[in-house]
Amino acid sequence: MPIHVNIPHLSSRKTKIIATLGPASDTPEVIYNLIKAGVNVFRLNMSHGEHESHRKLYTIIRESAEALHQHITIFADLCGPKIRTGKFKNGCIVIKTGDRVVVTTRDIVGEKNLIPCQYPGLADDVMAGDRILLDDGKFELKVIEKTAQGISCEVIYGGELKNNKGINLPGVNVSCPSLTDKDRADALFALDLGVDYLALSFVRKAEDITDLRQLIISSGYDTHIIAKIEKPEALINGQEIINASDAIMIARGDLGVELNPEDVPIAQHQLIKSARALNKPVIVATQMLESMIENSRPTRAEVTDVSNAVYCSTDAVMLSGETAAGHFPIEAVEMMSKVIYQTEAFMREQDVFGKLAHRDNEQKPLPFGDAVADATAQLCFDLHAKAIVSITSGGMSVVTLSSARPAAPLIAISANKWVCQRMNLYWGVIPIHAEDAGHTHPNKLARHHALATKLANEGDNVIVVRGFHLDSQLSSPTITMLTL
């Protein structure tokens, strides 16, 4: 049997693309072209840059999105308690395998066998036998003892250590909170800007989300929260964290340092499945096309990694250094878009869309909304529907329908443009701002936009779904079948 790879693409891409902005992509021209290339969501990384530079980027994104008539999502990624080394004389030191070094929290410049650390609580958190990983796990130290000078360690894996590199403490219960003072200041700034989401780093438990949620509410906003899963503790408390957040990000950089490498793909699969089951969007991030920071083409392994995430039905895949600091930011987005289109075409050919395997078979009966969403996905097959149209005020019906992964594109109509921007993160969703939503008859609205988007033609079947509510007592979803 011959293998066919030239499969016709879908009319619209379902998996969303996130691009991180940085020095390689901080101009109006590049941001405009990134959107044209396929970016749906932009990430403002609060670990780098000043508030005014982020304000400038935010304005450019909104202006570019308006010029291209698109609803673009923006989220601010809070730093969290990222532990780093300090600075060294001449910018680096060489630590040799087998040597003894001292890690100190004193405010000094590092030198031979002396490594400054910016986290003051380090000595309280670690004990003899603990591992200290440096620079994304490239170097490893073993704690021998704590002395008046600092933490005495044996170098297990050495090399050239440069300024301000990350420190990971696998298996150590880090005492500092997920929401730092800097995060609070950055969050208030980002909320005032008008970002659609805040991403919280190094989440370990549901209470971390609650702290940020209280800050948002007390400041008068309803901005949604993305929980970044990058600590082993987050896997232990995964269900509670997903429930407490509005979306999750599988941040494979730090997660991959603290877990065994072979465990990361398994964690990724399970997190995607859990998030979908709870109707929460999920992002797969870090090192997806990393070789494109330096090269115009990715490795085949990277392409396979992106394709695998798409096939597992993640809502979005994220580019970090590829677009923030790489030499080929536009090309990286174009490549990611090509991989997504090709994989989704194969998924359609394999009848993957709309399968109900993500629902927990032991959970009977299903929640009303989930049952309606799954039934809608099945109706797409039975009716060969060209589109699903959902008219929503807050996006509840849309995120529930999206989690069922229907074969047809999901046109999400709202009178609130901020809801449209938020919904652009969701898998398969095409947000449309219509001021008459809620006033014009839903069927009339659905007919108009199904035809206007050219996703359906006269005579095609379209499914209209509405009536979901966060309060299950107020939820009364309905399904209407239309022939245009």
C-alpha cells in the first residue's frame, strides 16, 4: 500500500501558534509579518525588558492586529521565583568535574570555585546530598555540607559557567512563593495594559493560582490565568492546578531539567488529556524549533515534536527564542504553520477529530455541557457540517465545544471584543466581534457569518450552539441545525 503525504489541507488551522517577542521581533514591521505568517498569540516575557518596552510592544500588536482585521491574544509571562547565579569576574568561570566549589548567597562577584546565587533562601532549602543543577541542567553539583562561607558542593558535571544562569533544585522544597514582589508589580502593569492572560511561573499548588486570582480581582479585572507546569510538584497537584487555572502551559524547559528526560513526553500526554477533560486550553512550549534560532530550517526531530503535540490535540504550540532572539523569526512561524496544516490534514484523514476518548469513562453521567459538546462533535460527522457557530457573552460555551475537538471550524461570535481576543487561544476557534450579537436572531447571525467567512456555502449544513453558563444551574445549552 503506497504512503501518501500530499494530503489536502483544512480550510482553517485549528492549533494556534504563540510567538514570544524580543530583540529579533520588536519592530512594527516584524510583528505585522508575524501575524501574517500565522501567529495567533503573542507572549510578553516579563523576565526581560522594562515596562515601557513592553508597553510599546503591546501597542504595536494591537495596531497590527487591527490593520489585519484579526483578534490577537496577548499574555504577560510573569518571572516567578527563577533562581539564578550572579555575575563572575570576566563573565564566566570554569568548574571542573570532581572539584569542590562554594555556592554563596552573599552579594559578591564570583571567581574560581566560588558561585554567587541570587536566591537568599538557598542555604535554608537545601541539605547534604541534594543536587543543584546549573544552566538548564548542563552542570550538576552535589551538596556536601553547609558552612559559614556558603554551601560546599562537589562538581558532578563541570564546564564553563557564565553570568546569570538558571539554577534548578530537583527534589528540593523551595520555600519562596510562586508570586514574587516583582511579579505583583509586573502583573499590575500588565493588567493596566489590557493583556488577555497572565501566565504564572513555577506553579506548585492550586493556592499559587488563588493568590494571583485575588490580586486580579482586587484590582478590578477578570483577566484569565495560565498556570505554567514546570515543577515536579505541579504534576503531583496537576488536577487541582488545572481546575484552579483558566489554561495551562507545559513549560518543558525547567520541567525537563527537573524530571528525567524520558518522563517529559509522558507528562505532556497526560497533561494535555487532563486539561481537555476539564475544558481548559493547553499550551506546549519550549525548544519546539530551537535550531531555527541559528538555522533557516529545523531538524526533523523538531518537526516531529511539533507534529506530535498537534496530533495529541494541544490548543497551542509556542515559539520562544526562535522568535524572540533568533535569526529567522518569520520563517520559524511559517514552518510551524506548515507542520500544523499537514498534521491536521492527516488527522482529518484518520478521523481523529471529535473522538470522545478524552472523556473519563467512569464519569457517568457526563456534565451537561460536556455531553452537548461531544454530541455536537458527533453531529459534525453525521451532517458533514461545514461549521459550528456559537454565540457567546463570556466564552464558556466556546471553550467547552473546543475541548470536544470537532471536525468543523468553530465560529465564535461575541459582542465583546475582549472575549474575542481571549478566545483566539482556543483550539479550532475563529472569533468574530459582532455588536449585534445577543440582539439579532441567532440563526440569522449564524447564516451571515458562516457565509461571510467563506467556511460554508449555500446549501451547506451548519450547527448553532449556545446557552452554556459557568453556573450549572443557569446552563441551558441548545443545538440547532441549519441548512444555508
